[in-house]
Amino acid sequence: MNKKSLFAALCLVVACALNPIYGQGVSTTSKKNADANFGYRLWYGTHVTLGFNGGYGESLFTFGLAPMVGYKVLPWLSAGPRAYFLYYNYRVDFGGGRIEKINPTEWGAGAFLRIHPIQTFFAQVEYDYENEPLISYDGQMLVADRRTRGAGYVGLGYSSRGGGPWGFEVLLMYNFNQPSNTIESPLDYRAGVTYNF
């Protein structure tokens, strides 16, 4: 197959995929069908973060939510925006009854692309813009400076549905854009619920 034939075949596939989205007429009935088709292709989800780490006089409690909206470009291909918000409660016991606490937040926003050729497993890539705290001790108190960075993730997930529109999913994502000057793990574990995925 030459390049022109391959390009024509690719254009035909894209046109067929976009036809349900853009190929509607201007009549009221067609407009209702287009709106119903658009809503049918949307799915919603959120991941929940809940964690606690502690030791050697330090403790860190984390809570967060990460809502997302996906659009089914094809039955096996979704894309959409994702955002997240994390709340930290960090506590340090310096001894002698002196305890310092700080409650910084972290947020991020980005976009994802999800491929699920079979119903239970999927692959996901995403790029996020992150604004995170850098906690340090200035000799008198705990302080949180801010750092912004881009983060690129790639990973695999498992999705389970009980026969209805609601589902549960878990993901293991790897940040391939992790800074070299951090001790954070590039692995990101996620769990949450979806609707209409």
C-alpha cells in the first residue's frame, strides 16, 4: 500500500469516527440526537488519596481528590481533562514538648488519553501541570515554599463494574518526567470510582 492510499484510509477512519459527533444536521431532531450522542460518550470519575506516614517524630497525613471527565472518541479510546487537589497535615516533634505543624496544599491540572481494548484493563498517558509544596525548617518554624513543574505519566489500570454504570478502578502510573533532585518515588498509585466508563 503506497503513502497516498494509506493517507486516504486514515482520513476515512477519522471521518467515520467523527461522523457521529459532527455529521448531524441542523434540524431540531438531529440536534437532540447530537446532544444525546455527546452525553452518551461522556464518562466521569474521581480518584481518592488517603494516606498516613510516620516515624522518628514526624507524621504526615494526606487527603485528596482528583476528578476527571472522559470523552469516548472511539469505544476503546477516551480523552479528557483531569485535575487534583491534595491537603497535607505535617507534624514534627522536636522534643522537649516542642511540636511544629504545617498544612500545605498541592494542586494540579492536565489532560489524559486512555486506551482500553478490553473492558477490564486499560493504559493511560497524561501530562499535568503541578503546583506543590516544598516543606523545610528555617531554624524557627516549618515553612512551605512552592514549586511548579510539568509531570508526564504513563501507566496501566484495572476497571471493574458490577453490571451498572458505576465502576471501581485502580492504576499504577509512572512519572517519566520526575526531577532528579527529589527523593519522591516516580510511582503513583491511584484508586477511585467511575460512572459510564
